[in-house]
Amino acid sequence: MANRNTVAPEDPQLDLTPFAEAPWLLDIPSPFYTDSHRAWQKACRGFINKHLSEHGLRWVKEGTVPLDLHRTFAEAGMLIPCLPAPLPLQRLKQLGIHELLGVLKLEDYDYFHFLIYVAELYRCGLWGPAGTLVPGMSFGTPPILHYGSQELQDRLLPGLLTGKTRTCIAVTEPGAGSDVANIETTATLVQGGKYYKVDGSKKWISTGIWADYATTAVRTGGPGPSGISILVIPLKDTPGVTRRSMDISIGKMAGTTFIDFDNVLVPATNLVGKEGYGLRYILTNFNHERLSLVISAIVQARKVLSTAFAYTSRREAFGKRLIDQPVVRHRLAKAGAALEAEWARTEQLTYAMNNLNKPDADAVLGGQIAMAKVGAGKVLEKCVSHAQVLLGGNSVTRTGQGELVEVISREVGLTRVPGGSEDILMDLAIRELAKQWERKLKQGARL
């Protein structure tokens, strides 16, 4: 059973402003977190505060993150927690990696350690700085790790797992976002099957401008999902590959990239798994990807709502503090109730990810996590909306008391758009639930 002891609220690293911290870090017992999780949280907070959080807002204003941020995290092994649990123990130990930050043995790493890591990355409230670190290891590396040939893994994983090289996940195209099954980038075998010739474009590829490789969805067969494969395409100094940075709502911080492939020759040995299985491989990482989006959105919402709470507690109008007005308290309560409910759902889904084997988690959690991803985005939107009303003009000013709220207001779409559009995900959720229900009925379950 998990340790139910709580962290002392006088811990100097904790922010005691209401809604700023997850309940388990204060004085509310939880069945989910062990001493290992608590030690990991403290170590993560210390490391991430020093190297990321304390500088985040300045970097956002400057529109760039230092390139050595990735190197700092890589050298400390702090990109590894981006990976799904359990970690690839044999691979990491062959590389001389046995623990993280001196407090977490690789064998002990689970999805609550992942939750804590992601929460600490985004605790400063900003999407951009963490967005330079997470996508490659979290989304680009797992298909290679789980489905690549032994030769491909031996060749690429030592660099990718240590952060000496980087990959990105390249699925989305100008004409195919949530509709992954209809991608148009083609890969055709040439030169007697030694190479694939790749032609097409990928768009909105996070960290693509810095990546050495792109874990790329390509069409090797006919139309539809059965024609899709995964190919690892070298990006640097590769003839026919051109990349250009894209300006999104946070500028160019996350290295968002448009990639063109024009007669690009890629060794056939860079095929991940089997031809025609690409969409299946992509889908098996969606729970992991979307869970990270859920966590980051709720943590951003915490920052927004706690900022609004602190502001209303000191701001006076009409002879009293704003928080002494019932309508203000009502706004804080509505947003806070939605936030804590979504966090409770996130912990429950994290527990399920820990306790289901991978095939079962893929089968039964896809719809649940899809709904959670939509819900987390709406909670962030709600918290931002209430904070803007409560902070007034300060919330739209890029300096002063509301500057963080102003920045986060421009980042809401970075939760609601990636990982599948909301309408697609809600439809997916119901279709998944219907399939599960119909399967149980066939097995003799009662209505």
C-alpha cells in the first residue's frame, strides 16, 4: 500500500497559495504516492527550478530558449523521464545509467513518477520552455524503442536515450492533422529495395528544427491506414530535406518546423517494424502523449488560478479586497472545482496506466484519456477566462502583475490543438466505449 504520510506544508519549495499545488503535496492524504514519489518530486523541483522555471518567463519574452538547456537536461538524465513507463532498463544500464537525480532507481520508475516530472516541467505555467525538451524523447523515440529492428535500435538508441542526438515525431501534414490515416507523404522502395525515396511535407513538427532524425509517418502502400508505415529519416545534411521554422502563438520557442522531402533517399533499414503497421505503432503511444498534455494543461491552470487568487486577495476596489466580493469568490470556486475534479481524474488514469498491461491499457483507456485531454484543455480555458476577468487590464498587459496570465492566455491552443482536435477525440471516446460495450454484450454481459 502507498505511504499515506503527507509532505509538511512548511516545505519551503511549496507554494501555499490555494490551487497552486496538487492536494497530495499539502495536507490531503492520497493512496497513490509513495516515499519514492515524494523524494522524486523534491529532486525534480530543485533541478527544474534551477535550470528552467526561474528563467522561463524571461525566455518567453526573449522568444528563445538557450540551446544548452537540452544539453543540461540530457547530461543529468532528465530527458529519460519523458519516456513511457516502464523504462528500457537493459538499454539504459548498457549506457551506464542506473538512477535519476540520485534518488530514483530506474526499476522503480512508474507513471506517477512521469506525472510528477511533467507537472514540475510545466509548474512555472509556461508551455514553451518544456516544449523544447519533451516531444522528441516522449513521442519520437518510443516507436523506435518498441518496434524498431535490433540493428536500428543498436544504431540510434544510444544517442537518442542519452540526448546526444534528437528525433522528432513527424506525422501531421498540411492536409492531414487529426486525419492521420490520410497522410500523403510517400516512401517508395528503389535501387533494388536498398532505399526508400520519400516525397512530401510535414507541418507543425515540434522541435523539428533541432532534430537529427524524424520518426516519420509515410505512405508505403495504398490508401487508408493499412498503407502507412514509420520511417526514421535523417534530417541533417540530407539531400532533399529542407526545414524552416514556423511562428506559432509562442513564436519559435518550441522549434516548430515545416519539413519538405524531395526525392530523399533513406536506407530501407530505417523502416520501423513492418510496412503497413505504422498507424498501429503511432496509436500505441497516443495514451502516453495525451496524458502528458492532460498533466501540463492542469498544471498551467493551477498557475493561472493561484495567480488570480493571490491578486484578488490583495487588490482593493470599492473599499474592500476583491476576494471579499461574493461574485469573485464564486468565480474562483467554479474554476477551482473544475480544476480539482480534472486532477482527480488524471490521478485515476495514471493509476490505471500503472496497473494495466500495455495491450489492455491501449484497449480500454484510449477513449478515457481522449476525454481527459479535452477536459483538461477546457479547464485551462476556463481558468484563464476567469483570471482575465478578475485581473482586468493587468491580464492583457505583457508586463507587471498579470504578465504570466497574459502569456498563458496565448498558450491555451497549444493544449487544445495537439494530440487530436477536440471534436475528433470526443467522437473517438464514444466509439471506443461503444466497442467495449458491444464486445461485453457478445461475451454475455447483462444490459
